[in-house]
Amino acid sequence: MAKMQAILSQFTEEQMSRYESFRRSGFQKANMRRILASIIGSQKVSMPMTIVISGIAKMFVGELIETGRMIMAERKEMGPIRPCHIREAFRRLKLEGKIPKQSVPRLFR
């Protein structure tokens, strides 16, 4: 807890605002349950599984946004994050191996 307080005390106002938004955000459980059911092909999706997958998805989106922010800083751009930053962040995360390769080939491209 002391380590977390030390980290939070070093945040800038903008970082603290983003962190608070991250803490308050989340995916709707009903939507995540429906997506999970379509992926695994079963209507039986437990609530703990839904919570875990929601947490993983939230962490992935956070990583994607932070990488996008770093890209903006590299390019010396200000303002809201744009789709080009998200696409570049996804590409970089894929190169780093943080995004798993698709195991089943797509039918339509």
C-alpha cells in the first residue's frame, strides 16, 4: 500500500485523471458474458470467468492506450489519442509478442 501511495504521489494531474478514469471504467458483464458464450460455443459461462476475462480485457485496453500515448509523445503530438495511434500501438504490441497469434484462420478478409 505504501508503494502504491509513493507511485500515486508522483503522478502529474493528467496522469492522475487518466488513472482515475481507468479505475472507474469496466466492461458490462452481460456483454462480456454474451461474447464469451459466442467464443466458447456454450451458454454456460460462470460469473467468475466473466469477471476474469473482463479484467484481462481492461488490462489489454490500458496497455494499448498507454502505448498509444507513448507513440504520441514520440511524435510530439498533443490532444486526444487518435485511431492512428491505436493502430500503431497494436502493431508494436503484436511485434513484442503481447498479442497472441490467431490460431484459427479467418474465413473472410
